[in-house]
Amino acid sequence: MTDTQTATATAPPSPAQTDRPEDPTVRSFLRNFVRADSATGVGFLQVVVGLAAIWTIFGLLNPNFLSATNLTNLSLQIVAVAALGMGVVLVLLLGEIDLSIGSVSGLGATALAALNVKLGVPPLLAIGAALLGGALIGLIQGLIVAGFGVPSFVVTLGGLIGWQGLQLFIFDFTGAMNVSDPVLLGLTNTFFPPWVGWLLLLAALGIRAVFVLRVRRRRAKAGLVNVKPWVEVVRFAISAAVPAAVIVMFVQDRGIPLAVLIVVGLVLLMDFIARRTLFGRRIYAVGGDAQAAGRVGIDVRRITVYVFMLSGTFAALGGVLSASRLQSVTQGAGSGGILLDAIAAVVIGGTSLFGGRGSLWSALLGALVIGSISNGMDLLALASPVKLMITGAVLITAVIFDASVRRKQAR
């Protein structure tokens, strides 16, 4: 064999050979599109299909469920849970847990009302102080977890009790507080005309188109094979159809809610940070294997502190949104099932309880699933024990599925 023949026989395959083009058949496209886009095995489309099934069942049992008014109210009901869920996603990605988010949420709402209602602090400053307080609480808990090696379960369980005690201490001097400031109430009572929603959708689609074209250009320059153009077109159409349908639904009622825009905007921002920045990739790395992440130079302690600070901030934001929607803050703020709803929503949405796998979109999708089940059962006037059992069954099913996928991937 000549030298040329030997080189040809032993040369590694080219990128074009190793990166084969996708099968252009419809069946292959559907298989690839349905494939999970979150590492837990629960993808965007699967959750949407499950949500559609829930809506279909409740819509058949009670036609009012699918009315524009009820769906708009449902969207406003879940914004607080979705806000808390974003912090839960980040903590779970790290492989930790934060049980204090409910108490932090209640404390944030209490601080907001005390500053604005009792002390006359301007609303924007009161909101900023509440968020800063949530970040400070996250800093304290993160330093204990990262600095002393105390399990986050124990630290945040203590926080759940301690921050609730601080909330009750504040109420000893103030009592229940009614929120009446127009700016604070406007967070969940402001509705924009249809053109705002369409303009934002066009802007989002334009950014997505630029990003897709950039990726295709980079892959072509590197000698990699891109997916078929028609596949990209179908994906683009589907990604545009869902928000367009949501906008049409909002327009039929009162308009585009500001609170929904805030939460969706934060989900988009945090999803970009988690998937496209060095900080986000380090979170996934630490959650996947903290020891390996430390060996490659990642400051695990610093990442842990930052994540708990974000969790506290989002918890306080959830309290602010809840106070705005309810127009009052009582001693029970942040208690009840909001903690379990936030954790359950994230798990149902596809984020793993075992760390390193999940998506920020699971906070919004899971909150929508949990909120839809609760809202539908309220319309059917089901008893509270039945509601709790059904919600618990849904959560356990999601956890079993997550554990099954994890075990299958390990094999």
C-alpha cells in the first residue's frame, strides 16, 4: 500500500461525513421535533400536548374554562408561581433545593406594603427594596451553603421558618395592609392594546430569524450540514403560531397583561443566560458534577452563592406580583401551597430534581399546567381533598418519569 493510500485509509472522516443531514421525511421531522429539548426527557412539545389535553378535558366538562376571560385570569393567577419557579429552576440545575422561597415571597410582599403603605416610600423604590431584600436573603443562605457545606435542604428549611417569623414580627406593628398605589396595582391590572403584542411578537421573530441565519452560516462555514430549509420554516411557523394564538386570546378579553409580559420577558432573558453565557453553562456543569467542575477551574462556591441570590430575588418578585394581584398583604402571604406549587410546576415542566438538566421554560409551562388543573377543578367545584390528591398524583407521575429517564440515560 502506498503512502497516499495509507493516509486515505487512516484519515478521520470529514465534518460533512460525521454530521449527516437530517432525513427530510415528514416522519423524521416529527420524530426530531418531538424529541425532548430539555435534558430530563420532557420537551416543550410534550408539555404543550399534555396542557392541551388538560384544557380539552376541562373545556368539555365546563365550557367557561376556555373562555378568553377565564384564560386571561388564569394567566394572571400563575405569574407569581412562575416567578418563583425561575429561581427554583436555577437552584435545581445546581443540584440544590430552596425551601424558603414561599417565606421569602411573603416577606417581600410584606416589606413592599410596609414601605409603601405605612412609610409612604415611592412604589418603585419599595419594589426595589423588596427585590434587594430577597437578594440579600439569598446571599445569606448561599454563603452558609457554600461556605460551611451545610446541606441546602437544612439551610432553607431554617429560612422557611425564620423569614416567616420576621414577616410576622413586622405584622405585629402594622397589621394587614391594603395596597392602593396605582403603580403597584398596575403591575397586574395594566392591559396593553393589541398592537403592542403584535409588535413584540414581530420583534421576537425577527431576533429568532437573525439567530437561525447566523447559526446556519456558521455551520456552513465550518463544513457542517444544516437542516433542510423547509424544516426551519416549519419550526419557525410553529414558534410563531403559539404566541399569536395567545395574543388573539388576550385581545378578546382586556388586552395584553403587563404582568405576563414581565414574566415572559424574564424567562427569555434567563433562558438566554442559562444556555448562551458562561455563567449559565457553569451552572449546568456544577449541577452535573460539582467535583469535576471544580477540577476544571469553576468556582463552585461563587456560582452557588449567585444562584441562591437569584432565587431569593425571584421569590421576592413573586411576592410583589402576588401583592399587586390580591391588592392586599396579610399574615398568610407566602404561606399555603405556593412553595409546593412552584417546585411541582418546575418538575412537571421538565427540570430534573437531580441537578444539571432542565430549562427555564419549565417554570412557565409547569406553572401553566398546575394553574390549569387548579383553575379547572375550581370551576368544577371539586372538594379541596380531591384537588390536593390530583395535584399530588400529577407531581408524582412527573417525578417517576424523570427518574426513569435518568436511569435509562445512565444505562
